[in-house]
Amino acid sequence: MRKTRGKTNKEKGKGKNIFLEIKGGNKEKEKKTKGFTLLYFVIAFIAIIAINSYFFKTEVKTVQYSEFKELVNKGKVSDLVIDTETIQGTLTLDDGKKTRFLTSRVEDPDLVKDLQKNNIKFTGQYENKFVKAIISWVLPFAIIILIWNLLMKRMGGAPSSILSFGKSRGKIYGEDEIKITFDDVAGVDEAKEELKEIIEYLEYPQKFLDIGGKIPKGILLVGPPGTGKTLLAKAVAGEAKVPFFSMSGSDFVEMFVGVGASRVRDLFAQAQEKAPCIIFIDELDALGKARGMNPLSSHDEREQTLNQLLAEMDGFDTKTGVIIVGATNRPEILDPALLRPGRFDRHILVDRPDIKGREEILKVHIRDVKMAKHIDLKVIAARTPGFVGADLANLVNEAALLSARKGKTSVTMEEFEEAIDRVVAGLEKKKRVMSKHEKEIVAYHETGHALMAEFLKTTDPVHKISIIPRGIAALGYTLQLPTEDRYLMTRQELLDRLCVLLGGRVAEEIVFEEISTGAQNDLARATDIAKSMVKEYGMSEKLGHMTFEKERRPLFLDISPSFGGKDYSEATAKEIDAEVKRIIEESYTRVRILLTEKRVFLEKVARTLLDKESIDGEELRTLLKENGETNETNKPGEKTD
């Protein structure tokens, strides 16, 4: 599918991976990490002051012992408490008020006699210094430790996490905790067949050892985002019923030197203890990027971590039953030492599914969705070329949400059609106000795309034309659907595609004798196609069968990186520019001649589009036949706007 006029940045095959992955075992913490706060320290400080104030209150009047003796003789003291070091009691002041007093005890044999003589009540007290020490010192420290534990938990880990940076942070799933099997994975049959051998080895290792065979140490899953690499790895563990260690490449690397290497050692040590098992490292490119790519840091923490991973993969024995599975969508930047035999020695491509694969994936995702009886998954699969598993999961979810919004009890084909338009072109904006003139420009622009797609022989048939604004900048779009999955394109097909892209700009020029900014995306994509024809595909008669675009290789394969330099002269560059311009100009002229001849169809379809705002492919072809146009040579295509 292709979208041109005012196209959003969303491309085919890209999308957020929203595969529903079952998280077996322990529930993950859902609390968000909160920022560091001094509140706990303030609370601790206040608590310590309160404890000391309560138990060791010092707001008493201190008197000398000689003065105390005089007060005893005058009868102004009462309720004395005598311990080994002090004498405390109540003192009656001259104004009749009473207050607490304290004096140091002195060895005085006559003290008891004097107290009895003056009828003063007194008692002795044994002071437990041990309890006093606990209350005054141990208790405050216990409060501080408690607050420290709370802070550590708020900062995202166990209290001891600050002292255990070197421990592996991988999630460990038990043998029966992963419920995902190969029944939950569809559209990647070749990859599943490759991985079944690993499952058999984990279940019956002796079968391979008896014959002298060695299972690969590492398996690298390579493919675009959203194709199901992580799901495949979990399915292997679920089928084999073995422990599953899951980590991301970024989990190893920290700001502290040596932490990543320590985590690698700890991960492999844990895996050896629980063998047979599977170690899964997602986003391996975050850890395994080619060494030496950063000229400012020749031996940074990430490289130390990678070196440790290489050493561990060399050191452990496959007979123990530890299989390492890595996943990446950027294999070209991985270090070559990581890809050599003996490390990640088996590479499995998890590619975008074909039309049959998309249908199988849809069957998996509609299991728990109430579907109407007339749903045809083949049609939906045909309408979603380039979609990966994550895109299809999102599509099914969008259709279910639309059905619920409309109050329906099941998902119909109407919701799927609307969901596809929403995923591909963006949210419909029916309330956006456009002037009548702008709306006419958009209508003729989209009609120009549609007519070129219908009139040319090698283009895909039109599925829908719309002038309802969608997404951020799309004021309209023309959707074409391929009749089959394509892997090669001929020179004529590329030229016809150029004509479809230029059809909108030419239609504006013919009708309004003026051009607008709406064709910016069309022109950019047309220029890219023309440049690729000349520089990459050798489709220029003047320059011959040569390519002028350097092969996109990993940096470590270039002996002397050119950093974007050209391998051809300025004279050749001028010829390339001239050829690109010639191809576009010839295509532009071809489109102008054809649309001028078919002006009556251009007017008819554009007026119908202005009235209805949206026309499907069959209605477009009916309009053309009613006006005397029979187009029996049409076939495949894509999406423009």
C-alpha cells in the first residue's frame, strides 16, 4: 500500500509491537519509581527528638546538695526518688508553685535520718543503664534503617539492590510458568521448523550426544520489529518445558565500570545451575554493537560487557543444555566475533508474513474476539500487505474497540475495513473545515492518482479514494491493493509507479493551471524511485549497467570508511542528476498527455468524489465504464493520496 498526498510518517510494516505476551510466574511490580525525597529523613529526625524528649526530659531545676539539705530541713521538698547518682523530687517555691528538681547524690549517712525527721516521703530506684542505652541509641538507629529500606524500595529495588549491582537482572520463568507454545505463533513456519530441533535437543539431549552431534550454542533471531522474535523464544521455552531467563541487552550496561561484566557472569552461573534452560537476550544490538565504532571511547563499559559475554559463550559446554537465544532487528551493527561459529552460529530470519501467514496470524488473534459469521480473513489479509504480527494484533484490537463503541455484540467486516483505514492512514477528521477551493484541489489530486492507477497496465487496482482528512497532514488518499505478494519489480513497473505518484500534481496543473504544496510527498518519493533506478538498479541507458550506490554494510566490514564519500567523479554525479531529471520529466509528460486525453473521466470522477467524499474501487470502475472506458488490462498496485 502507498500513501502520497500529505502522507503521515507511518510506513508499511512498522508499528508498535503489542503482541500479548503471557507473563508466567511472579507478578511484576507495577509501582512507578518515584523521585528521591527528604521527607523520610525529616520524619526520622522528628521521631528521634520526640523519643529523647519523652524519655529523657531535662526541663528540671538543678540545685546543689548543700541547698538540698537546707530545703529538707525547711520541709520544702517531697516525693523524693533516690538512685545511685542523683536525687529527684518535687520542690515547693516561695510563691507556692511546685517544680521538679535534681541534685547529685553525695555519701551522707545522715540523709535518711533527716528525711524521716521532717516526714519527707522518699523511695529508692535502680537505674537499668542497658535499657537506657537501647532507648537512646539503638532505637533511633533502627528507625533510620527502616527509613533507608523504604527509600530503597521507592528507588526501584530491594533494600540490598544498591549493594548488588553485579547481580543479573534477568526475569526467571520456571518450567511450567510459560504457557506460550507454537500454537500461539503463526506466519513464521520456517523459523518454527528451525527451532523445533532445539526443543528436541533440550528434551532428548542424549540422542544427539550419542551420534557425536553438537547443538548450536547460540541462536540469533533476526527480523523487523513486531514480527514475533520474542514470542518465538518464549514458545521454545514453553514447548521444551525448561527454565527461561529473559533479559534485554540494555539491562547489562550501567554507568559503573565492571557492573555489566559481573551481570553476565552471574547470569551464566545461574543458567548452569538450572540447566537445561534457555537464556534469551532481547535487543542484542544494545549490548553486541561492533567494538571500535565509537572513536572517542576505545574501551568503554559496553565493550567490557561484550568481551565478557564472548568469553562466557566460549567457556560453557553445550552438553550442559544451556541454549542462548538472541533477538535483534539490526544485525548489520553486531560485532563479527559475536556471529562466528561457536557463538551465535545459527541465524534464523523472522520475516514479514506473506498473505497466507497474515491469515494464520489473524486466526490466532481473533480467538478471544467475538466475530460475525461473514468475516473473511483472506480479504483482510489481502488488504494488509507489509503488516507484521504486531500490526495485525493492533488491527484486531482496533476493530473490537470500534464494534464496542458502536454498541455491537460482534466484530463485523465494516469495523475491520474502518480499522485498516485508521491504522494505515490515521484517524478520520470529518469535522476539519476546508474551503471549497481546497476541497476541489484535493478531489482532483486524488482522482489523478486513481486514474493513472487504473489506466496503466502494471499498476495495482484502486481499492478506495477518499478526500476525508486523516492523521496529522493527510487531506485525502488513494488506496491500491496488490493482487499478490511481490518481491521483484521490473523497469516498466517502476516507471508506471512514477506516473501514479505524479498523477496528482499533473491533474492540479491541467484543471486549475496552478500547482499546490500537496504533492510534496509524491515528489519526494518519485525522486527516490528515479534515483534508485539510476544509482542502484542500473536502469539508465546512458550510464549503463552500473551501480553508484555503496552497499549498505556494517561499519566493521569497511577497511577504510569513507564517511559518506562518493566513489565516482563530479562529472558522473552530473550525469546521474541529469538522468534522474530526465526520467521524472518523461514520466511527467507521459502523465500529462494521458490525463489530457482522459479529461472527461477526470472531471466525472472528481465531481462524484466531491459529492460522496469517498469512492471504492468497484464504484470507480463502474463510473469509467459508464463513460465509455473499458480497462481490461488492470492488475496489482499500492496506495497513493
